[in-house]
Amino acid sequence: MDINKELLYRRLYLHKPRLIGFVACLLLLSIVSYIISQQYLIAKEYKSDRMENYLSVVQQDFEKTLKNSYTTTLSLALTINDEGNPAQFEAISKKLIAANPNLDCVQLVPNGIITYVYPYEANKAALGFNVLKSKSHRAEALKSIESQKIYFAGPIDLLQGGKGIVGRLPIYKNNKFWGFSAVVIRLDNIVSFFEKHSPKNANYDIQLSKINPITKKEDFYLNGPTNLKNLQNVSATISDGGWKLYLIDKNPASLIDSKIIMIGVFGFILSILFGFLTTSILQIPIDLRSLLEQQAGTILESELKFKTFFDQAAVGIANISKDDGKFITINNKFASLLGYSTQEMKTKSFMEITHPEDLEIDLEHLNKLKNGEINKYAIEKRYFKKNGKIIWVKLTVSKLKTSDGFDASYISIVENISKRKIAEKKSKEYQKKIESLINTIDGIVWECEAETFQFNFVSNKVETILGYTPQEWLASPTFWQDHIHPDDKPNTLNFCSNKLKLLEDHDFEYRMIAKDGSVVWLRDIVNVIQDKDGASCLRGIMIDITKTKLTEYELHNSFDLVTEQNKRLLNFSYIVSHNLRSHTSNIISLTDLIQTADSEKEIQEYVCLLQNVSNALNETLENLNEVVNIQSNLGLVIENIKPNEYIANAIEILSDKIKLKGVAIQTSIGDNISLRYNPAYFESILYNLISNAIRYSHPDRVPEISIDVVEEDNTTVLTVTDNGIGIDLEKQGDKMFGMYKKFTNNPESKGIGLFITKNQIEAMGGRITVESKPNIGTTFKIYIS
């Protein structure tokens, strides 16, 4: 049977050589076509690999820029204190903008409302905008809240003009959503970034796109093609902003190089020759084998390049099983970070080396990755090294899929961030120590700009001394100047300016208005900080000296009181010596006359005169005794009294004189008005002032007396006004309140009433003034302290 088949094949070869040649030609053409297609696919894959590698570099640089933005938003978030207010927002924002030139603006957005921006002038148009209520902003703002990490919205139209992207980091205080810390990068900067990363040979275009949350269509933002359907391209996703980054081949025809054309031409010619020459059939497999070996070598070289990149990468890279979390492949960097060999690492799972406190959140993200909720995730976590020590890393995990689209394993990339974590911890500890030290100082520690006196730091002690929070103080550039006591402001500012010109440290005292409206005395000790250009800033401490000032004020008042009492004592001693001497002289003279009298009748006349002098002496002694009682009475009883009741009593006592002269007395004091005063003194004061108004009424008009209680400069004032004969104050003003000082010829005038009234008022801590014009009337004002 086998012999017959062999004969049949030989006969076929011998009798149908053209058919065999044609079949052989077709077979060879088929093989050549396969080789050409494989060569094309290999070239295409190689070019695609190169494009992906380049795109990966661009993506990493762009994500690094975004990472710097994340550091900025996190730094801004850390300025928010426990009350939810940012501390030193402008000063910190200025440093952050200077450290990251790609940023155009930083924002704090409490409750979704843009409240703080820097730089202010260029971005103030955005203030008050509620991103959570805006149709164009809300969807992407909610994405940052859902992911609990920074998310970049846009590019969008900015309220301050132009287009840009907005990175928002959600902030939580006491487990409650506070708002966002945000950065703004203008679209011009993004375009400039990608133009700098465009390939020098201009064979590729870079394009950035995003699904519009409103139209649900893909928007493109860079110069370049937007219809990519028929163009060879590779893409990468930037999850922090939902963007898609494309690298587009501008010359796809370059894949068909001269080598492929030569293979095609050679194969075609060889196929034709093979049909005519049988010997060529034997040569074709040899050529094909050589060609396949060459392509295999190319593939092997690519694999070696990838392995070299994998092993020598600056970051740790590992392939992890999706079933049990064990390491399938791991590069040297990853192993060296943890102190293991690559073989030792392959026996472990990522769960074994993860810190227990970080494992839960890692597994939570991994489950979301498994379930397709996210494409990749990045977290900061801790690993245990082989020696038991802890290392902090930034971990980025993404899926590795099979050619048919199924999940094969996970790719993990780790970056050592231990130094940064240690530096952050030390920085926080140092900051707490400085704040603790400053807050123990019994005074307000501060710093301000030398030229403008704008404060950039105020310690928490300000709230204890003045009632303002540091945030309230720093919110206004002129807060200090605005709250200096008006009486002290000109001298204080002039003094500081003069000392600043001389670059001299200074120490001065002034008053400030506290939050509750009270006045606080401060001693300000100021140091002038200098640089090569002069004064750079001022630093100092404000010390509360209100108690010291009050003590000085009380001592001053006591001194004034003693001085006044001495004056009164001297005046009183003068009055006593003068008045008593007059009476005693009269008595001595009369007794001498009685002794030398010639008749009983003359003696009787002298005795009557002596009795009159004696009565006058008794009256003088009674008056002096009353004055002594007023000035020595330190334990006066003070009660709540109704002025109207005492006015009524005085009117009743003086009713005969009132009726006799037809006096009209009016008062606008309400029955609900009460005063704190000594009842006896108040009754005496009213009686004396009303009786004087009646006594010195004008003979040509109906006497009118008006009594009222008013407020002047937060002081209660009792006024008694009449339309009497008045007083010429220029001539009689110095006699007004003197003892036995008379300024009319009225026989009823004794010159003691106003003197006693003034002493009673001053004994109550008040004062009395008089306003009067001759023939018009008089007004007495009693100031009640």
C-alpha cells in the first residue's frame, strides 16, 4: 500500500511539474506574505512600544506636576485650625506659589464656596462662587469627595478669565466635610508643558482629552488631530483628572520600510523562480529559517531591554498574583528596599509585609480594583523590612490583563518616602514646640512688615488679652492701626515711624480697643529686624499693663483727693479763724463796754447787742459743724431713690413761698426714673436750689423753674433751671460756692446754702456747674457719679 502511494506521488511530480511548480509558487508566496505580515506586526509593535515608553515618560512628568499640586493642596489644608479657619493663608500661599511655578492660583473653598484666593487681585472674581451648586463644576467636585483624594476638574472656563484645570482636595475636620483645598493651573501652562515634551523629530503628536461631564462627549485640548479613528496611537489614563493622554503617529507609512519591501520583492521573484527551478524549493526553507532566527533575535533583544529596564528601574516594581497576593516577579529595587532577595520575596505575599494598620485600606482599594470600580489606585502605606524596621512607601497598583481582556495579575510600583515622612513628623513636632513655647509667654508675640505695619503672625495670647482671634487680626492689613485708641493713634504711629527710620529698637505704651469695647493698656517692646537694604520686618511682644495703669490712676486720684482735702482744710481753717475771730472780737469789745458803762440802760443795750453777737456765733458754729459732718462722713448710705418723690417734698415744704410768688415748677422726669444717692443729701440739694430760684426770681415776670434728669457722656445729670435775675459770672463767679459769699443785696441771703450744697455733691463723688446770664436766668447741673 505504501509502495503504491509513493509511485503515485512520483508520477504526479513527473507528469504535472507546472501544477507542482504553481502550487509551490503559491505556497512560497503564502509563506512570504506571512513573513511580511509578521515583519510589519513586529515593526508596528516595536514602534508602539517606543511610543508607549515615550508616552509613559510624558505621563510620569505630568503626574509629577500634579503630585506637586497635591503637596500644595495638602499644605494649604494643614493651615486650617480646629475652628475651621486658615492660619496665615496669604503668607503660606505666597511661598507655595513661589515653590511651584506651574500653579496660577491657590484656593480654600469651605462648604464648596470659594472664600480664600491667592494671588488676590488676579483671582478675586472667583470669590463667593459655589462649586457644588454650579452645573459645570458640581459633578467633578463630587468626584474628589467620593474618591477622598485630589481630583483635577477641567479644563473649564475660569471666572477670573481664560481656561484652566482646578485640582480639589477634599478636607475633613472632626470627620465632617469642611470643603476643598484647591489649585488652578491655566490651560496655557498645560499646553506649554506638552509642547516642551513633544518629540524633537516631530514624528508624533501629543493630544489631551476628557469626557465632558455635561455633553458626555470627548473634548480635546491641545493642537493636533482630534479624529484618531484611522491614526496609529497609544494612550494612557491620568486618573486624578479623568484625562486621556494620546501619542499619535504622524507617519504610519514609515512602518513599511525598505527591508519589508525587499523581502516582498525577493519573495515574489523567488516564488516565480521556484516554479521553474525545482532546486530552489530546497533553498527556500533555509532562507525562511534564517529570517525567522533574525526576527527571534530582535524579539529576544526587546525582551532583554525590558528586563534591563525592569531590573534597573529607580522605583520598585513587582508583578503580584491576583489570587493569593504573592509576588510573581519582583525587581531588584523592590527587594533591596525591604532587605530581601528576589527569591525570598517570591515566597511571600504583600499582606505579610504590610503594616496591620495599613492593610485594611490596601485591601479595600484592591477589592475595588478587582470589581472594576477603579482602574488603579495609589496610597501611602508602611512595609516591614526583613530586619523588622518599618519603611514608608507610595504604592501604585494597576491591573495586568491577558490578550483576551481577562485580569492576569497586578503590577505594583513603590517609591520610598520614608525620609519625607520623617521630615514631616519632625516638622510638626518642631512647630508644636514653637507654638507651645510662644503660647506660654505672658504677652502677645507678633511679627509685621516694616513698611506697612501689616501683621503676618500673632500668637494665641491675643485672644486672652484683647478678645480677638489671630485669624481676625490677620484678616485685615490695617487691623493694628484701626484698633489703637483714637487719642493715642497719632502719637503711636509717629513714634513707631521715627524709630523705624533710625532703625532703633523701641519700647512704648498705648491703649487699644478690645473686642468687647473695653480699653486695654499695652506695653509694646519692638525689635527692628534688619537686612542689607534696611529694616525687613518688626518683631515684638505686647504686654498687658492695664492693672498697673489702673493702680497708677487710683494713686493719682488719691493724690488729687488728698490735695483737694488739704485745700478744703486750709480754706475751712481760714473760714473758722476769720469768722470766729470776728465774733469773739465783738464779744470782747461788748464786755469791755459793759464794764465801763455809766448807766443801767446803757448796760442793757450792750447786753442786747451781746445776745445778738452770741446768736450769730451760735449760727456760725452750727454751719461750721454741718460742713465738718459733710466732709468727715465716709460711711454715707446710698439707696435707690425716686427723684419725683423728693421734688414733691421740696415743693410741699416751700409751698408758702411758691404760692406767694406764683412760681410755676415743671419736671419731665418719669416716675420710673431712679437714682443711686444719699436721701438726706439729695433732699438738701433740691431744697437749696429750688429755694434759691424762688428767692432770686425776677420781679418783672412769673417765676418758672424746670427740673430734669439727662445723660451727658454716659453720666447722669440733674438740672435745675430758672428764669430769675441771673448771675454775672465774670464778676461773681469766684464767689458762687464760697462760704458766706453773697452776690446780691437780698436780706435773706446768708452765703452758706450753695457752699453746703457743693460740699454734699462732692462728698458723693460728683460735681456741680452753673450757667447764668444776668436778667435771663440760671441753670445748675449736678453730675451724679
